[in-house]
Amino acid sequence: IEHRRVPDYCAAMGVCVITSATWYGSPSKLFEYAACGKPIVAAAVGPIREIIRDAESGILIEPADAGELAAGILTLAGDADLRARLGDRIRADVEAQHTWRHNAERILAALSKQERPAPHGATAHPGH
């Protein structure tokens, strides 16, 4: 679908699911679901675990475990209060810690640490 229509599709979902992710980055859909305040059932893999806290801001499952996936979906389907709480929490967490501004600030902070001159008389060693 066109990116501009993503919020419409998210709005139509009661529960959002992420069954896998790469080891090197959080899936974009996680942030799209969070921006819409949707509850998420997601595979407990590195990048997702950095964003979602199990039972606090989403439900984490073992990757490729269809039984856990079904249980997570059914848990959320049967509990409107839990859906609302998890959706609100993931949205608040993402807004507080995972915006483009936050990413830029982390990059700039890391670069400023690298640019510090070595103390007088010290020798800089790459990678140290």
C-alpha cells in the first residue's frame, strides 16, 4: 500500500503482529503501529526487545511459535483494557525515546565522544 495509507490500515486493526525482524534493526512497522497506539504481539528478537517490554508495552513471543502467537492475539482480543494500556504505553515509549530527533541526538553524542582530542602526551589508537 502507499505509505500515506498506512495509518488507515493500522486504524482498522485491533491487534498488530510482528512475526520476525532482522538482527540489525527494528522493523518500521513497529513504529507505525506504535504511532497509531496499537497493541502489538511481536517476536522476541534483538531489535524488537530493545523497544517492547513484555507485558508492559506489548506481548513478546518466541519467534516462529504459532501457539504463542495465537495465545497473544487471543489474550488481546479478549481484553479491551489491556489493548488500550499496551497501545498507550508503546506509543508513549516511542514518542519519549525513539523519534528521529532521538536517533539524531544519539548519533551526535556518539560522534562528539569520538572527536574529543586525546589528553596531552597520549597517543590515540584506532578502535580504543
